[in-house]
Amino acid sequence: MAAEVHTSVGVLGHSGDFGALYEENYSLLVGTAIKNYHISEIDAQSLAHEVFLAYFLKASEVINPRAWLVSAVCNAAKAFLRSRARLVELPPAYAETPDPSLRRIGDALPDQLACREAFGCLTARCQIALRLRYLEGYRIPEVAAELNISIKYAEKLVRRCLRQAKDRYSDER
């Protein structure tokens, strides 16, 4: 006697019509998620759709589709509740508290704009050297290695570029 593989078609006599199975069980799955797990209707509908998608992928392995769908929606609802429990709600006063990093924005904004204008007045090589040194935090030996120049010349280049930025920016103003 050969081993027989049971599928939903063989055991329950279904023709594999997913549309009919969907119509028969959709409201059951949504209702189960809402009533038993107190999940909102929209979230329950999403869970039901996810369960049906999982069923479509595993339909050939399922013996009893209705039982499989109900247990799958229960497991999906539990997983949904576990993931939602990890979320922490912000206190109501959070929206009213100002961002501490923006306290001195009024003082810093003119300086930032002036730096951008001065930076725009420089040659490309000076922009690269100053960006490496001051914006990315490279030290002079690292700037020299990046630009393939000597350390002494890197020091001279950074000094000259700062002076050039000051001179060109003050000339434009």
C-alpha cells in the first residue's frame, strides 16, 4: 500500500477555488480577530488578507482549510498584539517641549549662511581640504594622506584656504 499525500482537494473535495474559500471565511477571520483579540477592524482586515496570502502559498499542504485559516488568524493576531505592545506612546507634553538642539538656532543660522557663502567662494581644492579638516574632522596628516600631499603642505594649504575664504568673503560683502 503506497503512502497517500492528503491535500485540501483530496480530503475535503475542494476544487481549489480560492475565491469561494475567501468569500466563505473572510468575515469569520475578521470577526475572530476583532472579538477575541480586540483588534481594530482595519488591522483585522489586514491580518485576514495576510493569512489568505499565506494560505495561497501553502494550499497544497493544508488538510482542513477552515481550521488552518482560523488558527492562522489567531496566531497572526497574537503576533500583532506582541509587536504593538513593544511600542511606547510618547507623553502628551512631548509635542510642546522644544528641541534642545534648536535653542540657539537664531544665533547659529547667520553663521551657517556666512560659512556657506564663504565656502562657495573657494577653489575646488580648498573646498575639499577645508571640508576634510573642519566638517569631517580629519587631522592634518589625514588630510595630507587623502590629498596625496606632504603634511607640511597640507598645513600650509589649510591655512591658505582659510585666509582665501576670509578675503574673498569680505570682498563680496
